[in-house]
Amino acid sequence: MRAAELFEQGPSSVEIARMLEVSSESVRRWKRVWEEGGTPALRRRPATGRPPKLDNIQVEQVRTALEQGAQVHGFEADLWTLERVGLVVERVAGVSLSRASVWRLLTSRLGWSLQRPE
């Protein structure tokens, strides 16, 4: 069921949040938008904020470089750390990323997960 239909039926924001498995703050924000502009106002809006520093081609270049292994890139052990990945991103794409941005690149854009060596 969509949020607009639920707003019309009248349950509380907390109840709607529970049904949709989202935060009640999100429901309250959506309800304000709905009250001001109706159902059309709830349609997805274009993403805002800063665009990614790496385009899709650069991300794939980084993926290829990382898949070669850390030793190929001059590191002693074949182990990736955020710092090492950041250095490879700089070498391959010419872009400097913060540790947090490297983490987002690895997890969100490349689909990698945290692995701890034994």
C-alpha cells in the first residue's frame, strides 16, 4: 500500500511507519509534502547533492585494478585497506577520496564487503 493511500485512511504516522518499515520521521516528512501538494508531490524527485567524484567508467577501472590484487600495485601483503584502495583510486582515476568515500565506493558502488583476515 502506498503512503498517500494510508494518509487518506487516517492511521497515525507511527502506525504507517510500522507498516512500511520506515522511520516515523520519514512518514511525518512525507505527510507534510502530501498535505501541501497531494499525491503528485510524493513522486520521486531527482537526486540532490554533490555528484559522485568517480563516473561509472572510472569505477570500473578501479574495480579492474583492485581485482589484480594489492601486491600488483606494490603493496607487501595482498590485503586491501581503505588507505591502499584510496592510493589506487588516485593512481587509476586521478581522484583523491576520503576514507569514508573509499568505504562508500567499495560497499555501494563495487558491492564489496568487510573481510577480516584470519
